[in-house]
Amino acid sequence: MIRILNAAQVSNEDIFARTDAVANVGDVVREIIAKVRAEGDKALRELTGRFDGAALSAIEVTRDEIDAACAAVEPEFFDILREAAENIRAFHEKQKRTSFILNEKDGVVIGQKVLPIERVGLYVPGGTAAYPSTVLMDSIPAAVAGCPEIVMVTPPGKDGKVASAILAAAKVAGIARIFKVGGAQAIAALAYGTESVPKVDKIVGPGNAFVAEAKRQVFGKVSIDMIAGPSEILVVADGKSDARVIAADLLSQAEHDKNASAVLVTDSAALAEAVSAEIERQIPDLARADIARASIDNNGKIIVSENDLDRAVDIANDIAPEHLELFVEHPFDWLDKIKHAGSVFMGRYCPEALGDYFAGPNHTLPTGGTARFSSPLSVEDFIKTTQFTYFTEAALGRVAGKVAYFAEKEGLGAHAKSALARSDKNE
């Protein structure tokens, strides 16, 4: 059963406490990465057989497989995928940055070029659970950024096939190259390349503890988006809220993972009790009841800030959740008070599930309190900048002495001589 805590009577340790029962996977992942680097495709086939139970004849998904998958999904689902993709694309188009040039002084031109990352690798969870939403969320910002090559990896089922829904989403998103490989071995393949899988410049996308650790270990060889932890939802609710709906929203994240975190912060003790009862009533009806049960028992909590919604918002900021629902009467009155959250869902008619699939803002979000200093996946993650500087001879002459003086202050005489060398060329 979910715990109910009184904010005035508990310590921060109780408020922040959570259980992440993840084994130490560092050594295992290190061995997998080394094996893929040494053996390439051979290692991918062997590891896919060992971990996914699939015997692969080919690692790359063929055009025929994509066509067959698209034919297998319902036309209604295809329409929903297309509409969701349009919403995601429209939102991310607003994030695009442009290059600039400054030419404010005679003979001086400085500027910055905004360039897309050339080759991006998307990791999409698969196998027993298929997430076509992740395909859209991770690929469309890269396409909007102008990345010329986007490749995708995803684990196959035991039949050696990728889920039809994932391939249909890839078709809608315009992803041409897809590889049937998952886990740490997929991250290693993207980071270092194999005979089949191209080496990329950046890896994005969520995954299990092995995927997260592999991303951590290859960072520096390639860029990554973030180290994503278990899913989180925090609901700030006033006493007028519907306990049945709040319970449903909390369970929408609890069903993700036994280590997921579902938290309600409310100014009403009565609502806290009602939500607790609703959670118990709803869990048995869930297809993933065992997972939700473990999540609620291990990491679920209701925090009561008696008659003080401002305190509830302060607690939410301290926790800095991945998903934050403002389940209150006038949500926009509170939005400016939210300082730390991955994505905010406003009002009584905005379930977090809207963000997972359809609304347009990205669902790849910072977890584990990292929303205090990091951001959702965006077009920004798929660009890099290059600066440029141009001085004429006269412009350099006006400042060379200052540059040299500065360099000497740092004890770097060669820098100083370089700044002055052009004026000394005839001496």
C-alpha cells in the first residue's frame, strides 16, 4: 500500500527516499562493449541469441520487413502515428536555432554556425515491450535539426523480428536504417561501429540499466542525451480533485517499472486517503498489476502539506520530477512557481499520457532529480555550433598589443609573439 506522509512531521530523507533495485552492471557492460569492439557483427549475433533468444540471419531490417510490418498494423494506428508525428514536429520546429554574424567594428567579422550532428543513433526499447512513441519522440527532433543520417537500433523478439508497431513508427518518421540489436551490445555497436552497424556521433533514447550503463561508459567516444533512470510522476493536487483520476495517473507511471516512482503532494488529508483507497481498487484491474504493485509499495508516496498548496509546490521543486501534473483549479497561476520539472501537465484534463504519445512536447525527460540542471530532449540535442573570426590587417593592428599584453600576463610568450608576428614581418 502507498505510504501517506505528513510534510510537517517527516524529514527530507523520508520525502526523497526511493528504492532503485538495480544490480551492479558495470563489469558486465564493460565485457559486452569489449566483445563488440573486438568481434563486431559476430558478437552482436551471439549476444542477441544469449539475451533475446533470437537467432539472426541478418542484423539490418530489410525493406520487405518494413513493408510487411506496415501492412500488419491497423490503418487507424497509422493515422494516429501520423497525427502524433505532426504534433511533435510542429512543437520541435519552434526550437530551431539560426547561425549569426556580428560585424560591428571596421575590419572585424565574428559569428557562429549552427550545424546538425551528422550521424545519430536512436535506441528504442523493444522485445517484450514495444514503444513506437519513442521512435517518434527521438527521431523527429533530429530530423528537424537537419541530421543527414539517423539510424535506429531495437531488440528483436524471439522470432528475430522487430515489433510491427515500431517499424510502422519508423516508416512514419522517415528512418531508413534499422538494426535488430538491443541492450549494451547495441550501444557498443553505435559507439564503435561493426560490419553492419555504422558508428554514430551521438546516441539518444531510454533503456534498461544495462543500456544506461553502456551509454555512461561510451560517453566521450560519442555524445549521449542523458542517463535515464526509472520513470517518475509527481502530482500536485488541491482538495477539490478527483481521487479516481489521480490514482489512474499515478498508476500510469507505476506500471512502467518496479522501480518507477509515483508521488502525490496535496494540501488535503481527505484526498490523500481517498487516492490511497483508489489505488488499491484499481491495481488488480491492470494488465501489469504486479509491476504497478511493486512500484507503489517500494517508491509510491503521498505527502500531505496540510492546507498549504505553496508548500506542496515547494516539495515538487525539491524533488524535481520527470513528469509533474498541476492538478489544481487555476494551473497557470502556479506555473511560474515551478522551477524544476522535466515536463509540466496543466490542469485537471491533462494526463501525463498525453505527453507520452500525442501532444507534441518530448517525452524523453530528465529523471532522478536531474531536472534541476537538465532539459527534455530537443532539437538542441542534435546540433552543434562552430565559431568563426575574421580580422583585417588594420583591425589586428589595433588590438595586437592588447592581445600580447594579456598573453604575457598568463606567462604564454609564444601567444604574445604570435599576436605581434604579423606587424613584425618586415623587421
